[in-house]
Amino acid sequence: MAWEVTRTVRVRLDVPDDRKSDLHATNDKFQYCANRTADWAWRYPDEDCVTSKSEAEAAIYDDLREEADYLHANLVQKAIKRATDDIDNCVDRLADGETTSKPGYDTFSIVYDKRAATYYRDKVSLATVNGRVECEYDLPDDPDGAPHGEYLLNDDYSFSTSTVHYDSEADKFYLHAVMERELDVERPEKAEHSNVLGVDCNVDDHIAVTSTGAFVGNADYLNHQRREFEKRRASLQQTGTRSVHLTFQRIGDRFGRWSRDYLHRCSKEILAEAKRHGCTHIAFEDLEQIRERISDGKKFQQWAFRELQEQTEHKAELAGIVVETVEPSYTSQQCSKCGCTLDENRDGQHFQCLDCSYSANADYNAAKNVARKLALKLQRGQKSPAGGAFCQYALKSGTMTVNATDVASDAYVSAERESTDKPTASAVGS
């Protein structure tokens, strides 16, 4: 079955000096159109907001074409779409009881599709208010292994709708090139074809633990490196010289690259575990819910969770493995064997059920609960859940099956046949 994957590559543009002002003028008009659309479409709380691009175009497109003189017609349409899409997201947040407000646009960000831009492997031609400007890519000397070589210069990938950005501090323009490719890989079509790997992410101890008993990475080590960076940053901030500022930027970039590479290796370990056990899905806890459970003082862990999940999703996509999220309530307290839910079941890294006496590492127990939640979610998603089909989640030895009866009652199936071998620790960060 063919399916599409996308990757975004950030590449610096070599814009001729005498054409930079044309891009800035184009952005001004693009943002004007987006703001005008937001002003027209945002009607909360008195009326329903307009979230339809076609409705907005029918009402204000002609006016915007006249007001944003010389702006390419497609860029006007893209500005309208940006505003209506953002308002649609705002409406969803309002429906969920969250606080939000009308979107506003004051940064440099222009959306280009193939009608307003012509993409090549070494350059791009962009429509501006003063005709086209041709910008060559500033590529690394050795793009092999970098996103530029893997996606931008790879003929297997084609260009899709992308965005142009501007870094005012460095006075540089960037293309965020969206690259698309169709892959012919096997993906599960029905719940009975599914086998889920559960992943529990952690602030302390190991970064992630899987339902198959693999301990991945070292969260304490990652936190230690971050604290050392923050200590050095605090020391440098006491001196306000230009040299110190540049040093601060360098070590910040260095730490960012190091931590992303560390999480890259962890995500590779998770994917390898999924492949080893023939998994079709990988389940993480929902990041929005995780954010609510972690204090503001641990935003770094929130970033690490998101980065790990996104990197895993990118790698899994190429392997035909689906990454999904589940609501995380009670995954830490619930017994993965009998379903008993008591706060007292967990004591630090040790889990012992007060009902059935099942004992295990607490994060491993949580990972099995995460896996089971997605298995049940997939089962419920069938058109005929009572038809006897089933889906599974992977354990240290073998799999556990949920069927129509489990879905109807949320019953727990005994895991007594599960191997009692100790979970395996990953070499990453150990």
C-alpha cells in the first residue's frame, strides 16, 4: 500500500542584495492579507467564527487583491487560508474550554506553493511584489547524511507547499522546504492486524521504557547535562560583553545539537524494539496531558518528550509503523495485570498491586498500560467491534490480546503467561 511521507528541510537562501527589499515588501502585504482575513472572520463571542477558506475568499478576496496591490493572487489565497486555518484551531480550543484570542500576524513568514514558486534542487524562484526573484541554496559542503542530502537533493522526494522566513538578527532568509515522497510499505489496515508497542516517558531514571521491557536512555544523564549548561549560562549572563554573548550562543547551539542527537539515538532504539517484536503501532502518552502533569520548572522534560516522540514518528513513518497517542490517566497507578487502580500501588520505581500482588518496575508496568490503551482504542475504532476481531500489544515474551469482550467491559486479561525475565536496559546513555 502506497502512502505519503513529508519532511521539512531548512535551507538558507542566497538573496541578491538589491532584491531583499522586494521580499520584505511581499511579506508586509502577505501579513496584511492574513490580518485582514482574521479581522473579518473572527466573530467570537457574538457569532460563530468563519473557518471556511472558500467562504472567506468569496467575501473578501477581491478587496484584498485591490488593497494588496501587486501581490501574487496565489499569495493572497494562501494568506486567507493561513488565517482561516488558525481560526479553526482557535475554535477547537474554545470548544475544549481553553482560552484563546484572535490570531495576529507580525513576523516574516510567507507561504509558497508551486504556483507562486518554482522549486529546483539548487535554487528557488519566488514571486514578489516586484516580479520574480531567483535565490540559490546555501548548501553544506558535504550534504550526505544531512537533511539537505537526504531529502532536498534526493530525487525520490518532490517539493510541496513551503514557507520563506527571515532571521532579522542574522539578516538571512531561509526556505523551509517541505519534501514529499510516496512509499510502498505495509501498514495495518484492520485492528486484527495490529500489534502495539507501548512507551512510557520519564523525567527521572530512564528516558523511556517499553511494554517489551526495554529501558531506553538515561533521563538523569540528560538532566545533568542540561543543568551544567544552565550553570554556565548563568555565569556568562553576569557579563554583558559581545564576546560573552557569542560564547553563550555557541554553547547553547552545542547543547541543543547534543541533546537532539542523544534523543535521536533513543528514538532509534525504540524503533528497533518495535521492529524486533513485529509491531505495527507505537503508543506514547498524549503530550498535552503530560504538560498538565509536569510543573513549569520541568519544561525541559516536556521538550525532551516532544522531541523523542517526533523523532520516533519520523523514523517509524519510513518503516510503515504508526505512532499514536493515548490519554495518560492512571497509567502509573493501574495494575497492568488485574486493572486495580490505587495510588498506593506505586512507590517510586517499584510497583506492587495491593489487590493481586503483581510486582514489577513501575515504568514497565506503565508502558504496558499505555500499549493496552491504544490496543483498545484501535479495537473500538472498528466498524463491527463485536465481530470477534482482536488486536494485540507486545510484551517481553509474546503478545497480549484484547478482543470485543475486553472493549465492551474494559476487562483485563491475565498476563500470567508473560515471561518473568528482567527488562533489558538500553546502552544509550548508560
